[in-house]
Amino acid sequence: MGYRSCLAAISILCAGMAPAMAQPAPTPKLIVAISVDQFSADLFSQYRGRFRAGMKKLIDGGAVFPNGYQSHAATETCPGHSTILSGHHPSATGIIANSWYGVDGREVYCVYDKDRAVPGRPDQPRGPANLKVMMLGDWLRENDAGSRTIAVSGKDRAAIMMAGQKPEGVFWWDDERGFNTSVKPGADAATALAPVAGFNTALDKEWTKAAPVWKAADPLCASLDESRVYAPALRIDHHVPPALRRDSAKPWREDKAFL
């Protein structure tokens, strides 16, 4: 085969392969975004060999960036969560800190929203009023009316920030009430809490039975489950959970000393 014939054959082969190589990737049906406060790259590396199940699946099937960094100075919880799914700096998201002082000199909590009531917390309205940008969930909804955004967190500010402007559900942990939420104007509180009502009820029953029990998943963690003396005047109790000091015979969830 001559030189030109060889080139022609290669060109035809490549042309035939091009459509197959250009096939678009399948559209994902589920996107899960997880944020862990203070989970630095060095901690991830330290425990990487001990991860199982979910975390191990992410490592084996994903990409790890050990040298990632935030290009803004406001590394508190609320500003950070406002940037993760928006791509904007806090100066654009409007969330410059966990709390700040307004023009009237009053302190403003980052997810304070006078228009969204929180069941059982009449003095703590919560919502995305201070968030000035759209999040990933908002963009998805603009392109697909059938998409839904749900956020769950231990803190109100984490759930509300990452959920964006118009989530279908946003829930956070309340020590006294279980998972709680914010209610849009005109909406019904019971309906808003319906997705977590069953969980809260079941948890109440479990907490009434006995104190929570922590079981170490790793021998290294179990070895730390003790009280240690690090200096003559420094003793640290590493028990998880720490020793419970109850002041009454109330159910666990109602005992303020326990909570």
C-alpha cells in the first residue's frame, strides 16, 4: 500500500470513528453534593485507607483534588456553602459571613428571612432572602421543570444555602424538635414537615427508651474512647458521647441538661 493510500485509509477509519467518539454522555438522574465542615485534605488523606462503602465508592470512581483551595478569605460555614454550588465569591452571593452588621447597626444572621416561618421557632425565621445568586438546583429547574432540589443538614445555614432559591424541601436538625424546616408564605407547616414527620416520630420513641450508644467503627477510634491526662492540669475526656449528666427523669429529648 502506497503512502497516499495509507493516509486515505487512516482518514476513512478516523472519519468512521468520529461519530462514536462524539456521543454525548448520558444525562445524570441524580446529583448528590456533600459538604463536610473542616474536612481538610490532610484528614482525607490520613483516613483514606479506612473509608468503606459510600466514601470508598466516591474515591474509587471519582477524582480527588488534594490541593484544592478557596480563593476568598471568608471561610466560615455560610459563605463557603454559598459558593459551592453557585461558582460565585461571597462578595457576589451576598453571604459575607455567618453573621454581619447591617446598615442600621443590627446583627444579621446569614439565613434570617422574615417572610419564612420556622415551626416552633417564632423568633427565628429562616430562608434564602440574603442569598443574591442562583444555585445549581435553580439552574436545573430553569432547564427542566421536572427537576427537584432537596437539602438536609445539621445546620439551618448549610441546608438553606446549598438548596438555593426555590428548593422542594430543605431540612435541618433541631435538638428539641428533630428535623425542622422553613415555611414559604401561604404554605402549611404540617405539609412542609411531612417528609420528615415519620422520622422524627420514630426517633422520639427510640430516644425515650435509652441513651444513644456510640459504637466505634474502627479500632483506632475505639482506642481513643477514654479519658487521658496530657499534662498535670490537662485531662481530656474522649468518650463519645461524653458522660451524660441528667437533672431530671424527663425523656431524653426533653432533658435540657442532656441536649
